[in-house]
Amino acid sequence: MNDTSFPFFLPNNPFLGFGVASYDTLSGIRPGQNWCFSGSLWEGVHKDCFRMCLSSIPRQPEEYVNDYPVSYFDVRDSGYCVFVSYFSIIVEDRPVFYCFAMAVYPKNVKTNSYFIDSVYQQISLLTMRIHKIIEFNSTVKLNESDIHDSIVILYEIMCANMSKPSPPKYTISPQFVSAALTSHLQTQMTTIIEVKTYEEAESLFNFLGCFLFENQIEMSSKTIRSHPVPGLFLQIVCIHQELPYEYLWQFQRPWTWIRMSQQQVIQSPEIDTQKGVFKEFRSCVQMRYNEEIISCKSKMQKTYRPKFILSNKWSLSIIEQFNKTPHQIRTYFCEQQLGHYMRIACVMIEKINASMKNSNSPFLSQENAQQIEHQLNLTDKEESKAIVAIAQLFDGLAFKRMYAGRKEVFMQMIATI
């Protein structure tokens, strides 16, 4: 199939091609359906690519492919790099191993860990869908619609790249932007701005963009899209009547949704709940019948409770300082603020680890957590949540250790069951 089937890839298509192949002891390696883009190397190299991807599979234990592992092959000397994921199906009492491989131009592969994680996540989800189609329909024939949504997300991740934005030169609205900044930091800078035009989002986008780390800037985008892209940080979407939950469930970080037209700031459930929702979404993908999938997603939507965020004293003080700062040094002001929060987050991690050494519990008691907040002079509840969220970027256990022992978090977990 040529690239006319995917017109949204033009221009700046990052893909050479992608496809499915199988291996078993009787038939060897057999290429299946492929999407080849005209003018690319894929048509000439896809057989070699599949041979490379599947050659080591027979030496792996059968359970190796159970969780749709993703591997990466760097063959840039040949003009491409490959991401591949695997699964197996038992046919006549013997395993048949399959892979989905995606070849991309080396210039589109970032060393950014957020990039790698996002690509791996989407390829693993796509491979799940392909597995279900092949196993339940007893066919290797795939339609474009079967892979379209995941390929679009992968395309957006591959093409995301922007330079550091400059902060607005004029005074910004304190109340609304205070709520936006609070949630932006509390959701690890994963923020989606809903607008009709870029001009409507520009001021807030540039302001929040100054509160991104360098590797997050690389995974953000000013392009207005129809749906949010799981894996990106700061991004813009067009108007939605309802939140697009099937996309939001694919985020492994909490998110902020900002409706500019209504001056609303909506925040996802907390970090561990969001991760749990992603795992539940993966289980829906693996279900066989549409009725099961609909029932699973309906249950998820009933227990998934985003909330509205309001302005608060802590972030209002930041906005007030920003507005008083000469526009020539506003970038420096934002960098200093973000650097300050990062340093506090790193000290928090050290204090959490020190407290855990003297405890048999997997998390801190409420008293110990409050003591750490007091030592760090975190007197504002919203500021503390932001610092813990930033700490979670550097230590994946920070949130659970700080909050799992608190009554309100426990009650929230019970409410979702």
C-alpha cells in the first residue's frame, strides 16, 4: 500500500513503512501486510528488516512475548531505524510468533526518554489490537482503519518539536492563569489547551511553556490538533463538546485540560489513579467482543472523575510577581521559579528516602509526610501537590510514598472501586 492511503503524513513523513510478519518452525519468516511509502527504502529492505526482528525470537522463552515487548534497532547506516513489538498465537499446538515493525528515518528518533516511552507505549497498544484481529478473525488481513488512530498518534509524537517560547510581554489575567499554572505543575506539565485559533491560546501557551523542562519542550507542540496526543506535554486541540476520554485514558501522567472560551481548568485524577486507568484501558483493547469493550469503557467512565481547579494564594503570588517583572527578564524569572521547585522536589526525594530507611511501611505515615512538608516550608497544600508531582518525574515512588498513607487519598481509592 502506498502513502496515498495516509495523506496526513505529507509533508515531513517520518516513516519509511510498517508492517506485520510471522515466524514458525515449519514456514520460517513470512512477511504479512505492509504499508510502503513511495520514495522510501521500505519496499527494498522490509524482508531484511523482518528477518532482523524475528531472528532471535526462537531463542526467547514463550512468555517473553506475553506483554507485547518493544525493541529498537538502530541501523542508521542503512538509512533507517526500527521499532518492533511481538506477540504469539498457538496454531495446531505450536507457537507462531508475530511482530509489528515500524521503520522511521533516523532524524525523527529522539534520545529523549519521554519520546522513547511514548513510542513504545503506542506501538505496544497497536500490537495488542493487531493480535486481537489476527487471533479472533483468523486472518492476517488488516484494514487501514485497524491501525489508523495509533499511527496518527505515532506520527504526531515523531513530528513534535518546538523551541522554547517567550513569555507574554503584557499583563496576564491573574485568576484564570493562576488556576492554569497550579494544575499545569500538579500534572507534571501535561497540559492541553482547547481553542478555536492559535491566537486565542498564544499568551497562555507561551506562559506555561516557560514552565517546562528542556526535554518536555522537545515533546510539546504549537500545532492545533483534533485530539490530544498521549505522550506530549504542552499541546493545543480544537473545541470539544465532551472530553475525549479514549485519548485521555492513554495518558500515563495526570493531565490538565484548559477551556479558553469558558476560562475553565479541568484536572485529571491523581497520578496513581491515572496510571491505573491506562492499565484498564489496555485490558479493554484486548477484549474480543464489542459488547465487552463497550461495557469496560462505560465502567471506566463512571469511576473516572476529573475535577475543576480554581486559583489559589500560592500561584496568584507567582502571577503577581511575573506581572511586576520587566518583560526583558521574564524568561529568567520563570526559569528561576521552575529551577527552585525542582530543587525542592529533589530535596523532598532525599528526605522521603531517609524516612523510609527507618520504616517497614511502603509509604510514609501522615505525620512523617507533614513533617517533610514543614521542613521544606510547604505551607500551601496546592504548592505541596505541585512539588510532589515534580518529584515524581525523578522518582516514580515519590507520590505513593508521600500520599498513600493519608486518609483522603485512601478514601478516594475506595470511591473508585
